[in-house]
Amino acid sequence: MRGLRGAVTALILVVAIVVIALIVVGFVFNPFGSSSSKGVNATKGVNAVSPVSAVGPVYLYTKSAPYGLTYTPGDLYLVVTISNRGPNTNIISATINGQTVTVNSVYMVNNNTATLLNGTYIPVGRNQLVIQFNEVNFNTIGSGPVNVQLVLANGQTIYITASVAR
């Protein structure tokens, strides 16, 4: 009988240790994803990790062009750092404070110099970009902050709040 009690006690200890180990693994590694945070793909309305996001401060130039670009009267220049963990993706449309605008050009900034990209897309990686818009009604801009929405070919909509830099 004593041998049976020892075996039952040992079995209970082993089961308790396994349960505790599973709980610890669950909290540390979260293998089931039940409480992980995920981005929202605004266009599709499903929970998914968003491969493209704006990071850091964002500035909208209304009366000058940044990084040595030639200013075109009537155009706006959005300076934004974008992290793209997916493939290159085109900008399909843009809205500034509710007004639909045209994306004219996208430039990549490197060593304080803006280089024109071949197309209106967001490249892979974390890059500082200048996005040039035209057909803008300046009456809708005001003094800021300015709400910018970029609709991308990958189904995402990026919501950005920019400060006005004149």
C-alpha cells in the first residue's frame, strides 16, 4: 500500500509540474495568440498584421519643398517615415482633410537628399519619404493638424496626422 501511495504522489507532482510549465509557456510565448495585439486592415475590416505603417513625426509642407526639391506652387509635400514589412505597394488614392488629391510623385530621402522613385509606390523597408500631392484646395488645410489617408494596392488604408510646416 505504501508503494502505491508513493506512486500516486509522484504522479500528482508530475502532473502539477506539467500544468505549471504549460501556464508559464503560455504567458511567455503566447502560442495561441489569444491576447496578442494586431493591426487592423481598415479596408478589409479584418484583424491582420498591417505590413505598412507610418512611424514618427509627419510634416506637410504647403509653401515650400523640403530636401532641395523645387517647389511647385499649388502642390503639397508630405514628409513621412513609413515602415513597409511587405512587398512594394502602390498608392491608389489619397485624401487630405476629406479632400481627394492626386499623388504626383514619391521621393525617398537619404542623407538629406530626396531621390525620385519610379512610380507612386511605398518601397520595402523603413524609409523616409516625401509624397508630393497636387490638385489641392488650400482652404481645407488650415494651420493643422492635417488628416491624411493613403489607400494602398495591398488593401490597406494608412491614417496619418501631419503638422503643417510652411
